[in-house]
Amino acid sequence: FFASYFPCDCTAAASTAERHLSRRGRQQRGTVFASYSTFTYSSIMTTTGPRRAAGALAALVLLGGDGSDGFATPSSRRCRGPSHVSRTVTASLLRSTVAPTEEPASTDMTPMDEEQTGKSLTQRIMESTSSAGQAGGAGGSSTWDAFLRTEANWSRLKDFEGFDYDSMTSLPPSARHSSIPKPPQFVTDDGSQGSERCWSKLRAHAEDSTPLDYDVVVCGGTLGIFIALALQIKGLNVAVIEAGKLQGREQEWNISMKELEELVDLGVLTEEIIDEAVSTEFPGCRSGFKNSEVTPLEGGYFENGVGYECFTPGVLNLGVSPSVLINSVAERFLERGGAVLEGTPLKGICISDSIGAAVDMGDRDEPVTAKLVLDCMGNASPISRQQRYGRKPDGVCAVVGSCAGGYEKESNLLGDIIYTNNEIQDKGPNGKLQYFWEAFPVGIGRNGNEPGSSDVKTTYMFTYMDAEKDRPSLTTLMDDYWEQLPIYQPSIQDVERDLDVKRVLFAFFPTYTDSPLKPMWSRLLAVGDASGIQSPLSFGGFGALTRHLDRISGAISEAVENDLLHKSELGEINAYTPNLSAAWMFQKAMSIRMK
């Protein structure tokens, strides 16, 4: 069979066949049945009832309180659609030691087989997927090495003990913690610190009365290119600085048509760009709070004993290609005279209240000066890290998932947002968690692809919690995802055999109650996820930026034109937003404290 597909290398084909058959033999070693107790409703359901809980969250989504993910799905590649083999769900996922039910074709194990047996399910799946199309930012990289790095970062965050650095510096030296280092000085307004080249260029501008290089410099181009174009359209001279290459990821962003049309009104997009970028369209998404996977479900918990679900039409029902959007917006930005500096990692920012800001791009490049710098580098921005030095997040949204083919085509018609179908998970010493699901079909409703024609979808499992030291690892969440996915998607029985996984997705998103973040320096403003303006219920990203783009771009334009760039004046742009406070109440209601 394999030799017929790879006639040029029969030796390799035979080896591949042997590994395939040996793995199938190992996969069929017994079954373990997992029992699930009845659902224990979290406090949001206990206090308000399942009908009001789901209805309130759906209303919050419709009102724009929830953000679109930075994750999604490949827009170009299509799966080969492996056949579905009826088989009892194996909860142990290759870990059972029961004798095989049938004799494998070959009992000899190759060195690769022996190596595979020592790898986790997640590692095996991730190492079998393509590493093409990797990008920076949360969810941008899906390799095994990237997962290990994210896991290490999560462990460091949990182990970190927060402190109030500002209050400690006011104490006498004898009362301070000597082990606490000073915060990193990525941004400085002290002329004795930072890059001398930056300060020299700022002084030269002042002495020679020469204009600064740009009106606005946007740091972070993947999402920053959208606000850069909006400002360029308003007549400002704008530059975008991107550490890597300015390109979209090989995955769809999910958003609503209303939000895309707002970008058309701003002149950032055109109807033609939208038609080219949208590759998936479906009616809408389901929200639900249920104690088991019963679909469809009618009535409320007191009528059916299961829970409640509702449908939200037109919400996050479009899958758009980031590469098409970003390339199109970048072209329009350059045509209007904007500048894009790619492959340019930032080293720091020096700020003079009276002159301007200078961006340090290392010894090889001359510093760039501007009236205003925008931080669009996401929740891992070195600027926001410096400002929040010593702070531990007030909450975390941890998410794992995958984009894969192999699902039932006929039922791959709608999406899910904030959907739960099981009880609170008791992780023992690691606390309790309530898992929620999100899913989006891929490749239907556009370009001649009729509903029911695609077996590809993206599924996420996420949970809300704090960053206490004993919280579970991302590996634990990933294991739970693979185990519970067949319950959520009954057309899948064995995830490793039935799914053609394109990408494995994972991230954790820290959230802070003091959001949006007030400016700490003049001439510097955080926008998007860097400011914490995204809802604590969402993954942030594209939708969280676009929902505020009209208001923020207009306010920034006025601030630059009227020289209102002091930190107290810029603070009025990202003022208090009541919807974030409401979203925080939902987030806390859906998370379970450690103690």
C-alpha cells in the first residue's frame, strides 16, 4: 500500500508501513471507561439560574464585551479526512496495559517506535503536524518547543510572588527586600538613563529646530498596522516597527460582519478586501450551560434537568484570513506614505516631555523619533511589564485546543462560544476548574463551499482561574482536552486516529482589574491587549482592537494635532469602561478560588 504511494523509495515506504501497523496494534490495547458524575453548577448558575446565566453572557457578547480570539484556523490547507472507525472511547489514550485485542502486523519495534512510546499524546500529535506558518504572539506558534516554552512561562508566573515595588521604595533601606531587583528600564524619561544615541538625536531636534521623524510610531505591526492605517488616513505621518516579518498567520480570525463593516467606514478595509479575506461564514454561535452533552436541548434546567442553551446569530460567525487582511492593509498603508520597519526588535524608548520620544532599535539602526509612541505589542509587551512590575495578574484565561479535520461534515454547521457540558473538575491539590468550550467550523459558506461540505473545525477548551502556585499545568489542561474532546464532539472516538490535526493551540492570557492601563509616561500610549482593554472573558486579539479603533484613532489624532500628549491627557483616551467591570463579575463567577 505505502510502496504504491511512494514508488521512488520502497525502503522508506516499508519502514513507514511497519511503524503505522505497529502503532495501530498499540492503539488497540483495551479500553477504560470513565464515569462522569452529575454536573455541579458554578456560582453563576446557582445565583442566577442557568437561563439567566447563558442569556446574560450572550447579551454581553452581542454588546461587544467579549473579544475575538487571536487564535483560529488554517484558511488554505484542507484535511485528507480520515475515515471514522467505530470504537469504544479510550480514556487512557494509549496508556492501558491490557493485552491487545488483535495481533499487530509486526511485533518488532523500530527505534522510532520505542521513542514514540515514551512521548505524551500531545507531543506525538504536535510533532506530526506541520511547523510552517509559525508567527509571534499568543497562539502564533504551535510547535512542541513553543508549548514547552509556554509551559515554562506559566510555571514562572505561578511561582512568582507579587509585591508593590512603589510602596517598597518609600521604605527605609533597612526595611526593603534586598532580593527585589529594580524594574527593567525599557522606557525612561530620565536623561541620565537609556540610550545616549536616542537622547542625542532628541537634543539635536531641539537645537536645530528640525521636525521629528514621524508624528506617531506604532510598536507591534500584526495588529498595529490597522491603527497605523487609520491614523495615516487622518493625515498623520506614521511608522510601524515590527520585530519580525509583518505577515498574517496560517489561521482564521473569527469576527462579526458588523465589526468588519466598521473598518470599511473608517477606510481601513474595502468591501473587496472583505470578500477576499472571508473564507468561512455560518449563521452564528451557541452558548450554553449544561451538565452533559445533550444536543439539541430545549427548555431550562428545571424542565429538562440538563441546563440551558441559546443561539446568538451573527456573532463571531466569519472566519477571515489574517494574511489577506494584513497584506491588504499594509499595502494601503504604504500607498498613503506610511513606513514599515520589519525585522527591527526594539531595545528601549527614551521620552522627553518637551521634545518627543525616541525609539532605540539597536546599534545597527539609527533611533526613530516621534511625537507619540503607541504600544501595540500585546499582553507580553515589555512596556506594560515595566509598568506593572511586581504585579501578579488578578485573573487568567488559559486555553488549549486544535484545528483539525475528521469531524462529521453534516453537523459542522454552527459555532460555540462560552459553552460547557460537564461538571466542575476537581484537580485535588491543584484546585477546581470549570471547563468551557468554543468551536468554529472552517471552510464553509464562502467560495462555493456549501454548509456540510467541510470536516475541518477549530475547538478550544478554556477555563478561568487565578495564577496561584498550585494551579494545574498547561500539560494537564491539554490532557483533559484530548480526553474530553470525544464527549464534546461525539463524531470523534480516538483523537489520534480519527483527527487530522493541522495545529495545536495553547496560551494563557493574564488580566488585571486596573484596566485599561493608565499611561505612566507622557508621549506613550498602550492600545489593544497591551492596555488591558480586552474583556477578561475573551482571548483578546483582533476583535478587541477593532471594536475600539474608531474611538481611539480619532482621539489620538486630536491629541497629536493639539499637542495634548502629557500622560494625564492621554489617560482620557483609555478611560474607565463599565463593560469591563461587568465582564469581571462574570469572570469571577465562572472561576473557582483555590481556598
